Amino acid sequence: MTLPATAIKLNVNSEIGALRALLIHSPDSGLGKVVPSKAQDWLFEDIVHLDTMRKNEYDYYVKLLLYFLDPDKIKGKLRQIDEPKAERNFYKPDHADFYASDKVIEIQTLLAEILEDAGIREKLTASVCAIESCNYRLQQQLSNTPPVELAKIFISGSLNKDQMIFAPIPNLIFSRDIGITINGHFLLNKPAKKARSRETLLARYILFNHPMFAAYQNNILEITESIQHFLRPGKDQDEKTTLEGGDVMVVSANHVIIGCSERTSLSGAHEAVKLLFDNNVVQKVTVLKIPHKRDYMHIDTVFTQVKRNVWVILGSLAKAEQAKNENNPASWFSDKKPKDRTEIVQFTTGDTKPRTFDSIEALLTDVSTNDLHSTEKTQFIYSGNNTFPFDAREQWTDSCNLLALKEGVVLGYDRNDKTVEAFKQSGFAIVKVADLLQQFESGESSPDAMENTLILMPSSELSRARGGFHCMSLPLLRDDI
């Protein structure tokens, strides 16, 4: 197998340390083949216009990431890349002119590289064909497909430009959900929806077979089903063991927050707590149960971190009821309790009595003060400036789902006007990404010089998929804070 020997350091111990490496996946042809009748089954709210999503929205994201993480790949090339007649070869992982960064890492590239190994190619093809119910002849055909083309097929579901052989996996652009880096470990997800099963399979093969992760083979943690799970009632979603990366936040080196949501079950959270404690990954895990509604989906659609002492949050969900005093993680959340109730329980190794919080704000204030040792008062910037109906409208379009490139510098959608007002009122500068890129290119500004800034990203098509830039990033390495 002729793979690059480049290894990568895994270390994420906060949500706000300067970002140094991450996994992403640029929108592929599969997104342009989502049909209305299957959109919600494939977890999209609507069909999207692929060219607009790529050229007018996501491409800005890639360029911005490169300026912050790998400027040698982009500096001085902006005019050439943005030439009206220029092809998109800079963004195509199967093209010789691809940016090929080892810091802004394209998942499709890693997949193509492991498929160069004939044994891996045969095994992964068999696995994909098994879950997609392909016939044997098609399996043989795929096994003999060149690695770069096969990677595209596995992701897009298309054998060629027009022939779809199985469903696309359009949610792969939301790379956060395939797993999460916690300190020097990687926790793989266990998706709630069948539409994401292939994503997890591909991620598992990449992590266990690509030399980039060779040094961390013993640090890859996988969520397993509980014993005799196959005997449980099949229609009871709460009984399935599921976990998605959008419900896992590494808020400090010793503390992880895990959400129980529409996508992550109590059983999944329970298994994650055990894994993290048994492997000495962290000493404290807070389980945060939010309403099981499509409105919220994951905890990172409800709140994300901006600075040590600043969080963006949905005000209407910020208050929670206190849980009962019991010791077993699962027993703290009764199936008889309403699904629309928020509950917060914190477990610490060595402590026999878990701790509870009466609101999300109280939990995050505790994180800022006691985990991150902030000496400033904890501040909350509210979705829609905490004004109905803008709070709910803008949360739906990911006003709370922000990605910190470094402490105080975050990316968000340009459509959430009231939330932008709230950032301004909190003393943040607001800049449009197109203007910022020109400032970087001219030398008028630099990533190192930026502080307390909300960068506005275009969002008309990306927002249809219900995910922001926190969802579209899987950090592998951040600086310690």
C-alpha cells in the first residue's frame, strides 16, 4: 500500500483552543441527487442547489480554513482560484490541482488512499455492499474499480454521472457526527438513523487503516450495544444505543458534555460515560438531556462556546428541571419523564453522588468558572437576541451552531440577523467572509491579529440541511488553552 507516511497528532481538550487540524468533506455530487420524497429520510429539510452550495458558500469555508490553518496552500492564489472562468480543481480531491492540505483534511482523500490496498478495498466493498443490499456481480465490479473512483462511488452512491446504485450520504459534509477527538483519544459514533450507517463504516475503516492514525490505534473507542440488545423492542428508539458527535463537547481537558437528544440515546450516553472513565480519558462527564425534537437534533444546535466566558445559546431552552438523587447513570433519567424536559446530571470519577444543575446556563457558568478558570463574568449571547419568534427561527438556521477557529473568533451564518445584533451588543466585530479573505490576501489583516469577531458565512443552501460550521468540522488538533 503506497500511502503517505504523514502521521497526525490528536489532541482536543477544549472547544475554543486555536484550531490546527480538522477533517471536512466538501459537498459532493450526491447532495445534488437528493429528491424531495427522500429528503427527510436522508436527514435534509429540503433539496439543495449543489453549485450554489459549493461555489457561493462552502468554498469560502475551505479558503478561510486554509488561511487560518495552512496559509501556504492559499496565500497568493486567491485571484487565480476565484477567476470567473476557473475550474473548481482547487477543491476537487481527485484532481492534481487539489489543495491537498494535511491540516484541512478531506475525508474523501483519506478514503481513496486506504482503498489502494487490495485487501482493504475488497473488505470494505463487501461491507458496503452488505448494508446496501448489492448483488454479487456489482460487488465484484466495485472491487475492481480504481481507488479514487471507488471512494467517490461510496460517498455519492453513483456508479457514473447518471447511474445511482445506492443512496448518497449527503450528511457526510457534517463531519462532526462521525466521531469526536477527546484529548488524545477518538470516540467513534453510533448513528441513530440508517441514512448515516455508511458514514460510520467508512470512518471506521479510515481510522483503523490509514497511517495518519497509526499511533492512535489503541486510543480509538467504539460504542457497543448492550448485551442482548437484539431482544429489545425494535420500535423503541430510546432503547437503541446511539451516539453522534454533535452531542459530544470537549469543554476542558477533564470534562466532556454528552447530550441525550433526538439522535443520541440515554443508552449511548451511558456507554460513552463508561468508555471515557474506563480508559481514563476524562474525569468528569455531564449528561445533558434535551427535548427529543427535530428543532434541536443535537446539543450543538442549542449552544456552542465562543470564549472561556462567552457562549451562544437558545434562551428558551436554557432553563432545566433538577433530576432526582440516584447513583446509576441510566437511572437518573426515567422513561416515564416527558421527552420535552431538560435534565442535567454530572458524573465524576471517585464521587458516589452525581451532581445536578437546574439550568444549562448554570452548567456552562460552572464550566467557564471552575474548569476554564475564567476570571470574568460568564456571558450568554442569545439566539435571535432572545426575542420571539426570531430566537426559534434563527436557532433553526443554526445561530447557536458556531465553530471557533480560535478563542473569540467564530464562524456563523449571515442570515441570522438578530443573533448578529446580539453579538454586536456584546462587543464583537462583525465581518463578511468575502471581505475578510481579501484583507488576508492583501496583508491588511491576518488570522493572528483577529480577536472577538463573528465571521459571517453565506448560507442560503447550506442552511437547508440543518447544520452549521460546528457540524461541518471534526477537529483533530487544537492548541491547549
